[in-house]
Amino acid sequence: MDVVEMERTDEHFLLDGEEFVITPALRVRCDGGGGPLGHPVEYITLEKGGQAVCKYCDRRFLHSSHPEVARVRAEGRPFAP
Ligand SMILES: [Zn+2]
């Protein structure tokens, strides 16, 4: 199944100086947030329960069933990108 990201369902957190995105999608799109901090659009494929890091901006994408999700939600600082 190829699910394209629905951005409003993603959760963004800052934890230990890293940016985490928790998403239920198996395929996400990252452009670094656009504007001066943006980068070329990168499509990233996640496995169920898996994670991936954007090669441009080092954002870490966690699938919503990844084992670290509970810790990131509990200890991370939520923000709106
Ligand atoms: Zn990125």
C-alpha cells in the first residue's frame, strides 16, 4: 500500500536537538519546510514500525508504530513547523 503523507496528521517534536516527525504514512514528502530553510523535494519510504532520516535536513521520520514513538511524545517538545 502506498500512502502519501497527509501533513496535518503528522506530529512534530524536538528532542535532544533532533527534529522528529511521527507519521502514520508509509511514504512521506520532505522539503525542509520550504523558504530559505527548504531543500529539493525528497520522497521517503517508511516501513511499518520503521524510521528514516531525510538526507537533506536530517529530520527523523518515525512511523506511528515505531517503538520510540511513545518516548518522543512523552519527552519531546511539540512544535508546528
Ligand atoms: Zn528534509
